[in-house]
Amino acid sequence: GSWGPLLLGHAHPEIVAALEQTIRRGTSFGLPTEQEIELAEVVREAMPSVEMLRLVNSGTEATMSALRLARAFTRRDLIVKFEGCYHGHVDSLLVKAGSGVATLGIPDTAGVPAAFADTTLALPYNSIAGVEAAFARYGDRIAAAIVEPVAGNMGCVPPAPGFLPALRELTSRYGALLIFDEVITGFRVAFGGAQQLYGVSPDLTTLGKVLGGGLPIGAYGGRADIMSLVAPSGPVYQAGTLSGNPLAVAAGLATLRHLKKHPELYDQLAERTSRLAAAAAPGITVNQLGSMITFFFTAGPVTDYASARRSDTQRFARFHRWLLHHGICFPPSQFETAFVSAAHGEEEIAHTAEAIREFFRSEG
């Protein structure tokens, strides 16, 4: 699934048709297009918290811009993030990040000045007590808390009951903003993303992946009083030559229209994914939410970055190679989420589930 964008699979005919039609009209104009407005309207309908939207070219750009905007709006400097959550290769957020940083065993990354990291407070994911303590100490300096509402970059780790509502309450109480990084979860866990699924409305949302239907895209949006600070209507500068390019917008619009027309797809994908989960052997922790799934090679519950890191990565590597030999491409890292798409039909699911069972039988 190309790390999550291809909810409808490769070369879906509706997306291909939209691209063929669009490319004949032009690939870049440097100005807004009608389809860009149409895409924003679909996003706003799906996520009522997104009153205004700005398109960019990647999830990294979206989170970078959202942080700048949050600091400008609150006139504060500190950002709360959570260990194991990855928000793109933004300098200040490559602190205890998941994704490739976790895979490579790099504690942070080279090339980031210490002063950048000093403005980031990294807290344990799913720890309400940790968030309460951070706000009690730094509340008047915290501009925003940014979170993957369902963590996908330390493997799939859903939020604990009460965690997201606590973030909403604490940020509101201290005058900070709540940013949901829905680059992975947007339009995947529900049409309205994790904010629909859990009933928690953020101040700002970042999007990507499914939004572009397999082409490069990102977006950030939220409350109108915050977004109105973005230039040219406000003092927060952000621009990009290819932002909102017609091809990505066309692919994204075709994807979202298909998902809106076929809401039953979400339950179908969740059921297919649960059949993969059922193939795991005892002693393996499987975290699944909808079409997101991770087989953690550890016996205990995985609820945060520390518990995810207890996994046997060498055993996972053998699992990955086994699946490759059976024609199945899972993410190559224990700390990446696997995604089921609409292109994974009965035959593919049955084949994958049997290969998983065979792996565990082969280990005795």
C-alpha cells in the first residue's frame, strides 16, 4: 500500500480516468483550480473541524506549517509531541520519533541543532499523567500538542480510552492548540478520520497519503480564526510552487468521492484485516484498527513506544522474509504499520493468512 496512501489499491480505474482527463488540461498553473476548491469542500464536509484548508505537497510540509501557525496564533514556543509518533522529517519533531528513526536505531538524527530540539517536549504516548505534568510545569509556554490520534509509526498503537479527550481538555484549559496528525488516519480509519471515530475535534489537522490517491500531497486546516493568519490574509508565510497541483488533486478527489459513495468499504476492510490478525500464534501481540495492523513480536500489550521497543526485531525480520518468499510484501520494519486495501480480495487475504500461519508452524 505504499506506506498507506493506496486505500483503493494500485491503478484504480476511477483514479486513472481522473488523471487522464486532468493531464490533458495542464499539470501546473500556479493558481487555485476548481478541483482544488472541490477537494477542500469534500474535506470540510468529512471533517467539520477543518473550516479552512491549505494544500501542500507532503505530510512533512503540512505538519511544519501547522506548527508555525500554532506558534504564531498562541505567541508561544513549546510543542508537545509523543514518543514514537512520527510527523515527517521536521527538524524540531525528529525527537524520539518512530518510523525510519526507530527502524534504524537512531536516537534522533544528525544535523538538527540542539536549540531546535529544546522547543519540543516528548512525552509517553497514551500517558494522561505525563501530559498533565507537562502542562502543569510549562502550560504558559506550550503552543500546541501534536499527536497521531492512532499511532502508526511505532507500529499500530490505538489511543487508550480517555487519552484523546484528555488532550482536548488540557490544551483548551491552558490556551494551547490541539493538532491531529491524520496523515495516516485521515480517510482510512473512517471517512472523517480519527476525529470522527473518537469524537474529538482538534484545532488543526494535517492530512496526506489517502488524500492524494497515491500522488504527492499534503494539507493542513482547522479553525477559521487560526487559518486566517496564513498569508496572504495574515502574517504567517507559507507557499509552494506545486502545492495543490492538478494531478494530485484529481487523484485525491476521485478517491474521496469513491469512499463517500461506498461507506461499506470501511467495514469490509476491517473484517478482512481481522482475518490476518486471527492467523497469529499465541505469544504475539496483534494491534489492529480497521485496515491498520501490526504483528508485534512480544507477548505483552503494546500501548506506547517503550512497549513496542520490547519486540523481537530479529524474529520480525524472519517473518518479513518468509512473507516475501510467499509473494507478500509487508513493511520491512517492526515499527511500521501494514495496511489492507480494497485491492486485497478474498484470494489475497486467504493466501496471506495461510502464509502467516505457516510461518508460526515452521517455528514450532
